[in-house]
Amino acid sequence: ADEVAARPSGPVALGSDLRGGVAVGSCPRKKPLCLVFSSGASDPGGPSWRSPRTAFTHMAALFPPPPGPRFVLRGTQSAVNTLHFCPPSQAAGNPLLFSGSQNGLVHIWSLQTRRIVTTLNGHGGQGVIWLKTLPQGHQLLSQGRDLRLCLWDLEEGRNTIMDSVQLDSVGFCRGSILVRGQQCWMLAVPGKGSDEVQILEMPSKTSVCTLKPEADARPGMPMCLGLWQTNSSLRPLLLAGYEDGSVTLWDISERKVCSQITCHEEPVMGLDFDSQKAKGISGSAGKVLAVWSLDDQQSLQVKKTHELTNPGIAEVTIRPDHKILATAGWDHRIRVFHWRTMKPLAVLAFHSAPVYCVAFAADGLLAAGSKDQRISIWSLYPCP
């Protein structure tokens, strides 16, 4: 089932791992499950059962508690809204993690010392909702609820703002970038109109277009964005999740909708797309994870859905090797799935408040940030 939780207390549930083995964990406390074993004695009146306490002790001996996080980062002093691993090519042998907090600060963490290396303060105390490194040099983008997108220069220990973009929307929709060359990249951010997406060419800040649905469509606000392009074409495409539960594929060059599907009853809070498999996934404020595909005619089709125990997915991300994916849950849990089959692999129940973000490193390390001001680091099903 869905609930295989990494918590050493509570009733025990069983589930399969990526290699066909068995993972063990606790079930949600609001739905207690008691598993008991027969004593093995022959009883003509029916099976003889051990008490729940005895049965649990017996099972605990057979199945030790699953491991918790590899380590935990503390010190943000505020809810953690977004996470991003520094690419190995820019880390210079010192793995780094960027975190953006509700208090407007960006922290740069050393994963070797497990301490904060640098703190960036550029959003006037307003929450940071998105972080992304650029491939050229040591540059970092940070998006805040102060209507500002900052470009930071981190070369040789610097922490200065090189440039900034004034945004038009104060919502929670994170931006997206598509690298177009060594020195230029495309940026998608919420537009001035409530249902608009603005496309900019960077770093010149040249407006490419504004994507606005047809008047009778009324999808509501864009909630999440994903820029990408196929290997066989240079035409930039945008996947956008909207307030009405729909996912739309835009052709930016033509300024038109290629395809649109309604796969959720609640606002789409996060999506990710696997261009190798032409398949994506989205999560919403409801209980459903939706898997959808894109055919050669650029038509989106819902392939399957997976219903969770509790509503609210803040973010969903596919690991770089396309083997597994992770979700950040409002129910305090991190869920891990096999990407090809959507088989539930684990539910990591470490945090004491909603989990707002999840991110994978190139080597498969998983980070999760929560309202409880902690960042948990997990080593699950390592990349081959």
C-alpha cells in the first residue's frame, strides 16, 4: 500500500522496495493497524492469537526499524520553501545545497561540514520560493515574494547581486529556465494578468511573449511552470499547471496551446517532466498524483493516477537518472515512487510539519525542506 513510513515507532506496515525486497515502517497514527501472528499451536476451536504487544515485539525483532535521514540541517530559523543542489561542476569538490526560507534568506550549506557557509539577504524579509543555478560561472537565481528575481554572483566567495528582474505576480508560482546557449537563457515567470505567463530572454530581459489562455478557458492562475525542448527541435515549450487543476502545453514560438488536460480537481501545485520518456507527473492540493504522456503530435494524455492517503502535494520531482521520484506532502511526509511503474517505495515520516520542497542531487541524494525549519538529507536507492 501507500504507507511505508520511516519512523521507528507505531504499528508496522510492509511494502516492496526498488529491487523487489521489503521495506518496513509505521502506518499513520490516525489509521492504526495491528498485525498479530498465530502462536502455531493446534487449536480445534480456531486459531490462537498473541496479544498485539507480543505480536509487535515479535515483528520488531524480525524487522528492525528503517533508517532515518542520513543527517539533518538546522539553522534557517524559518520555514524552508525551496531547495536546490549545486551542480558538481560548480561545487569544486565541496558539495553544496542552497535553501530558500520564509524569512527571505538564502542559505548556502556545505554538505561536508553540514553547516551554513554563506547567507544571502536580497528579498527584504519576504519568502524565497525558487532557487536555480545557471550553467555559466557561479551564478544563482533566487525568486522572492517581494516581486524580485535576483541574479547572484558567487564566484570566488562573492555574494553580490549582479542583476534583478522586477516581477508582476506576488503568488507562489515558481519560475523556470531553459538554457539556450553559453551566455543566454529563457525565463518563464507569472505575468501581470492573473492567468498569464511571461517569457523573457535573459540576461537582456527582452520580452519574448506573454502566454494568455483564450477568454473562455478560464484556468485561473498558473501555479507551476516547466520550460523544456525536445532533442530533435529547438522550439521551446512550456508546461504549466493551473489553478483549475489543468496542465497545459504551450508552444512559445507560436504563442499557442498545443494540448491541455484536466487531471486534478484542485490546483496543480507541482509538476515535473521526463523528456527522455516523454512522460510527466503532477501533484495538486488534492490526493491525486497524475501521470501523463506526450505523443508525437504534442498531445497530452493522462496515463494513470495514484491516490494518496492525505491531500496536498507541495512539490514533485524526478531524480536525474529517471529511476525514482519524490513528493513533498502537506501531511509532513516525503513519498518515494518507482518512476516507470509508480509503485510506492517508501513514505518518510520524519518532519513534524508540512514538507514544502524536495530536491535530488546528481548522485541521488535527496533533500527535503519543511515548515518545521529543518532540512532532512536522505540516501535512498543510490544511483548506479
